[in-house]
Amino acid sequence: MHLETLLPLGKVDPGLRAPERTLDLASVATDAALLEEVGYGGLVVEETKDDPFVVMALAAQATTRLRLGTAVAIAFPRSPTVTALSAWTIQKLSGGRFTLGLGTQVRGHVRRRYGMQWHPPGPWMREYVGAVRAVWDCWQHGTPLEFHGEHYDLSLMVPLFDPGPIAHPAIPVHLAAVNPYLCRVAGEVADGVRPHPVCTPSYIREVMLPAVRRGAGDRSLADFRVAMKPLVATARTDAELETRIRDARARIAFYASTPGYVRAFSHLGLDDLAAHAQQLSKQQRWEELPALVDDDVLDRFAVIGTHDEIGARLLDRFGDLVTDCEFSIAVHDDTDRATLAGLAATLRAHGDGAARREIIGGNGQM
């Protein structure tokens, strides 16, 4: 069984994240129940090889306390009304435990994988969230559906397609982001931001969170979340860890080759590394990419340690910035099961604190 834990560094309990491979859908319910049993607080799944809303439905049916979320579902290929209904259904099934995490995807995928025209993603996402919320408001309060924007014009909701009000209509929305504009949009319209794994603590602190605050204006950020899956290399033993470290080097180099992530590398003065990685990527010389990442660069981007070390190292690096932190860990036997429980205890012991103050400002005001 392969699990990815969601280990909050703030005031909520630890949880689980689904792996970046095809899930054994028949085991989702069992895996979710295990995480709930050993003390985790949430399960989230990304949209890669399985529909995240289907996975969330399976997990919701098998649990009673576990928080559930998409991290992330790709927004633009879906009509806002379609996304609104999927989230509404999971929220109803779970009794109010669902968080809608949304991402933009990059230009090439929107155009060539989804067959859509590309638009500037920040304004597009701002409008998308507004449209989803307008649909929810219509269903919950009977408000006429009248949302008119550059991308979406919604004005029809007949009784046959109106699911009506639910007990927990306030569904949190989290937005994936790297660049400041989308961080500002998250501050304006969302309940949380999801930094990409390429975002280092200094980048989050100096670039992302100030943009979130600017976007929020006078809006309180007291309940705002910063949820992240850092780049983690962890294993039972030092020998097994070496393989994970090689994987981390390859992942960093791949991120460096992606134009949308360049700003995170430029922040650290690594423009030459990013340019070289992009050149190798264009030439499809993938096997040469990991050699670009020396030990110093590896340490800047990855959190490395054995299972008994990784919890404390995550706290050291992200404890004053991130409220929810996710990573992968394989569970094969009772030893791994104990590791899950121990990590949960480590992160819960941290409690609320510096991360919350960092997000909302030193005096708790904007």
C-alpha cells in the first residue's frame, strides 16, 4: 500500500495524500480508514491518472472525520458549473469535510492536452472562482444565477438541475500558485494557497505571502491556509535514501526546465541553471538533467532524511510558513504503520503557532 501523508504544520491534524501513480481504487476506502484510525486529519489527491472527485467520493463513504480535498483538480477544462456540482456532491456526502483545490495547468497542456484556447491564467482563475461561488449561492439561497464575465456567462438554473441547499455550504477553495499574480488572486478570492514543490521557504516568505496579503486587502486571513507538498526524499534507511535523493535531483532539474517555475529559481540566483535545464529539455536530453543539481541546490529545494528524521526536518524548514504539509511514504508492514502514527504525533505536538502568525502578520492584522 502506498500512501502520501498530509502533515499539517499548523493547528489541524495530520492526514494523507494519494500517490502520483494510478491508484488501486478498490483500496481507497481501506487506506482512508487506516489514516483516520492512526490519527491523521486529511486525505487529498491530485488530478493525474485518476479522477480526483471519484477518489474523494470513495474516501468520504469510508470515513467520518478525515478532511478531504483535491490537490489539485484542473479548473479550466471543466465548466464552473460542472466543478461546482462535483464539489457540492462531495461536500454533501462527506458532511462538510471537503476542500476544493484548483490549479491552472500550463499553456501547453491547456492547448494540446485539453484542446482549449489559452488565456492569462490569473484573471481567468479569479473569474472561475467567482463563477463557481455564484452557482453555489444560487443552489443554497435560491439567488438567481446571474454571473457575467469575460470567460463565463451564466444565467440559467432550472429546478431539474438545481440540487438545492446542503448542511455545509461553505466549501473552502484553495488555489495552486507559484508566481505573485496568482498568489494575489488567492488572497482576493480563495481560502488558501498551494505553493508548488519548487517554492522554497524564502520564496514563500518574501514573494508569495506578501502577494497574498496584497490581494486580501482588508479581508481577514485568520483562517487562510498555506498547503504544500514539499519536495521530500525519505526512506527507512540511509541506503534506501540514496535512491530517493537521486529522484529528487531529477525532479528539481525537471522543474528548472519548466518556464512557469523560473521565478522560483531566479529568486535564488539560479538563472543559469534554469536556462541550461531548459536547453537540455528542448533537446530531449533528459538523462543529463540531474547532473545540473549539485548538493547545495539539492539542499535548497529538498527536505531529506530517514523516516525517523523527516518529521522534525519538515518542521525546521516549514514550521513558520506552512499550515498543511504533504509527502509520500510507502506502507508495507506494521513498522511503516508505526511510522505513520509517529509522524502524526510529531506534527500534532507542534500545534498552532508561528505559521499562523506568519500568514496574517505579526499583530494579527492586515
